[in-house]
Amino acid sequence: MKNIILSIAAVVIAATALTSCRETETKTIVKEVNSTEAAKESEGILERAAKKVDNEVNKEIDKEIEKIGDDN
């Protein structure tokens, strides 16, 4: 029984030693990005969404201002 346990332990130790020493290939990918895309990426998604909402709100405010201006 001891021999079986020791032989299993030896196989496990040998397997881990051999697999940990293997070299894996790594590839480096370089991606070119336009400056406008880089600027968009520097802003967070919340900031971009806030700008869109802000533009829509400004359009609605301009419409209301035009309505008020027509009363005179």
C-alpha cells in the first residue's frame, strides 16, 4: 500500500515538474489607433453618454426658448 502511494506521489511530482518547466509562446500584437479614437477611449463610457444627453437637453432647451420668444 505504501509503495502504491509513493509511486503515485512520485508520478504527480514528476508531472508537475515537467509541465511547469515548459515554455509557452506569446504573441505581441501592436494596434495603431487614430488620435480621435484614442481621445474617445481616454473618456469613460459615462462621460460619452453624458455628452450625448447634454446635447439632447440643450436642443430641447433651445426649442423652449424659441417658443417663449415667439410670444412677443
